[in-house]
Amino acid sequence: MASRVGRSVLLGAAWALALAGPAPAQDSDGGASAAPLSAIDWLSDSLTTPSLITPAGPRQNLPPDPNEPAVTSSASVDAISVTPLGRPLPDAVGILPASVTGLAADLWGPADPVDVARQIRGVSTNLPPALLDLLYTLLLAELNPPEGGAGGSGSDIFLARVDKLLELGALEQADALLARAGPENPEIFRRWFDVSLLLGTENQICEVLRATPDLSPTFTARVFCLARGGDWKAAVLTLGTGRALGFISARDDALLARFLDPDLFEGAPPLPQPAHPSPLVFRLFEAIGQPIPTSGLPLAFAQADLRANIGWKARIIAGERLARTGAVTGNQLLGLYTEQRAAASGGVWDRVMAVQALDHAIKARDAAAISSAVQEFWRQIKAVEVEVPMAKIFGPALGQVPLEGGAQTIALELALLSDEYATVSTAQPMPDLAVALAVARGRVKGLNGATPREQAVLAGFRADGVPAGLARLVDQGRIGEAVLQAMALFDIGATGNLAKLTEALALLRALGLEDAARRAALEFLLLERRG
């Protein structure tokens, strides 16, 4: 009780100190509203470079004293790139070695790192799962930095890779990559701080912040970390100081005050929620009992709904969103679907019941039950576009079950969308799946496509060598850029320009990425959605 009273007294004193003068206009995290700090506009303003504050009140325009040395108008420090001895450049950092990825260490060759970073940022996240898997491999691989572009900072490609992972919602992968790079680079730490907030590991990142004296946190981040570390007295005093000096906006002051002592505001109206919160503001609103729904926020925020303290329904919906970009695996999604019995019917609960029914039928090896369950299962998972992650779980087993009619077609499609696509076979002719089965086996000779889509795919598998317009990249050893170009071409082709899709498949195969080409082609043929 005494500590609660003490905190309230301190908070009241901090507010009194804050009334000393007005604060300048600031962004949602308390930093000055200047140029954007990052290509991702929702990153928290967790680090700052301090500058002198002009005292409140009028100033006299006195002539300068010629005998006085020039005085700087700012205490800001020029940006300094620091790489500790023994730590590689960020662009060379990865978590997947060549023995896992199969990619050559010099994949980028003589490319310009700034150009590579730009191309990575431009890659669509609407790629088919097979190419998203390839993209993840590229983003997480240990690769030598490009040899060209002496003007690069040494972290251009690394930051682009992390930002793409954040766009995909792949926070655990981004966290591993950021931890490997270390906290010394402010732009790297800023991303690590936000990833930790959304994953619920903020205590650890606050410890890293305290242990890295070269980093200068904003007052808002400092207050948050002091409170998370249990130093409430220092947090309250820091809040008052930051507000009085103009480093914490009135909006953030109100939010932090409720965070530090919610009892003072019992019965007060709720704070208005921002439309575009940073992860720090998002977590602060959650802490004061005003959680912001993640449905309208960038995909990375959905990771916060996977934490154990979140309700089951919200976790399933978040898992489905993240599974569509490969940030959540099929096993993780199945674990969410089968965690409990459905609480009701309709919507997400119908999907839960459909997945559980098929899971039980397969485990019981009941062909009749499988035949009945698989059709509803297919309808439910298509509605939320998680066919591929679910096919990786159920497809191999379904491919071995003798079924008939529509159930047999669905079972074969699921098997073709699984990792075991090359072993799928059927005892009777399946005209509608003839091209898909031929692509899966790598035997397309003599086959004619019945639709323009099938014809475009077959042309890609009959092509010999690198498409003419893309040979220069390969000849120059810029293989990584060629892979990114194949992804871009496939994305264009999937929306209607089938000639580009043919080029994409031909290029992937010429680069030795046969598995990615086959899987991407199967997904294009079997999944109806476009865009």
C-alpha cells in the first residue's frame, strides 16, 4: 500500500513539473515529428539523438560577441556506424547456413547492395506459398555481401530483409536475425525493440537496452523499460522530466500516466485510440486495459494475438492470417484448430469442427468418414486461403486413401499441394488433374493444356535455359537478383500476363530451383484465387 501511495505522490509531482511549459508537437511515441525514422512507418520511436531545447519565453536579439567562439545550436551527434570487432557486417548475417539452404555464398555476386535492398522491399507478399518459402530462405540465408556498390552502408540488405519479414508477420524469424546482428546499430535495435514488444519479450529487450550504453532511448521507451524492470520511482520521475523538457507529448503523457498508476484514473473516460499505433503504443494501451484490435493493423501485430494470454478464437484468427504468408506453419495452425472443442457454431467454429472431424477420421483410418469430412474441410479452408499449410499436414495421408467422386478429387489436390507431391498417383484417369499430375512428376512431354493457364505452365517446363531477356543477370553472376526477378515475373503472370508466368517458371528451373518451380506451378493450377 505504501509503495502504491508513493507512486501516486510521485506521479502527481511529475504532473506539476510538467505544467512548467508547453511541449512541441510530437509523434505518437514522444519524439519530435520530423522526417520519418524508417521505411516502415509504424516503427516505435524508441531511440533518439538528444538536441538542446530552446527555453520558453521571448529571446533578446543581441549582437554576437566577436571574441566568443562559435557555439553550436544543437547537441545532436552525427550518425555513426559501429561494428564491434569480431561481428560481421549486418548484410552478411543470417541464421540458415549454406548446408541448409543449398544457396551459394556469393549469390549476390557483383550486385549493388542498395539495388538489392530496393528489390527485396519491392517483392510482393502475395506470392504463392512455394515462392514465399523461397523468399524466406533468401531472407534468412547466410550470404556474402554483394561485391558492388561501394556506397552501401553494410546494413542496407539486412534492414530490407528484416523489414520484409515484418511485412510478412514473421516476427520469430526476424527476432532471430536481429539477435544475431546485435544491438549496436540504432536502426537494427529499433526493429528488435518492436519485434520484442509484439512477441511479448519486452523484459529481455529492455535488459539489452540497459546493457548497451551507446543507445539513447526516448523518454517514452525509457519510462516503459524502467517500469517493466520494477523501478517505478525512476519511471515516474523520468516521465515528469521528459514532459517538462518537451520530450513527451500530452497524449503520450496521459497514456504513460495511466500505465504507471491506473488507480489514479479509475472512472475516467477511456483514452482515444490511435488509428496507426506503433508497437510501443499498442502495448501501452493493452497494459491500461484498452487493447487495440489487430484486425486493422499491419500483419506483424497479429503475432501479439498468438500469446497464451489471448483468447482461443482470436489466436485462431491470427494464426490463419499469419499462415497465409508462411509466418505460421501448418503444424502451428493445426495445434490452434485442435486445442479445444468448438465453443459454438458458425464462422471460425465451423472451421475448427471441420478440421477436427477430418483429423479424427484420418487417425481412425475410416474411409467413409474421410470421404464425408474432406469435402467440408476443403470448403472451410478455402474460405480463409490456408489450403497449402493444411495440405502439408493432411495431404500425404489423403493421397493413400481410396476414395471416389468429389472426395477423391479433393484428396488428390491436397496431396499435390503437399511436400509429397512428386509421389502422388491415381489408379484411374483424372482428366481435370492430368497437367497437375504431369508437372508434379516432371513429365510433361507430349501433353497439351486444355486452358491458357495450363498451356502457360507447360511452356515454362518445356523451355530450355534462361529466358533471353534475363540472361544478363545470370551471366554477370547476380543470381540472387535473378531469383527476385523470377518472383516478380510470377506475380505479374498470376494476375493475367501468362507469358511472364512462363518466363518465371523457365528462369526458376534454369537456376536449379526445380522444386520451387513445380510447387509454384501446382499452386497456380489448383488454387482458384488470384490476388
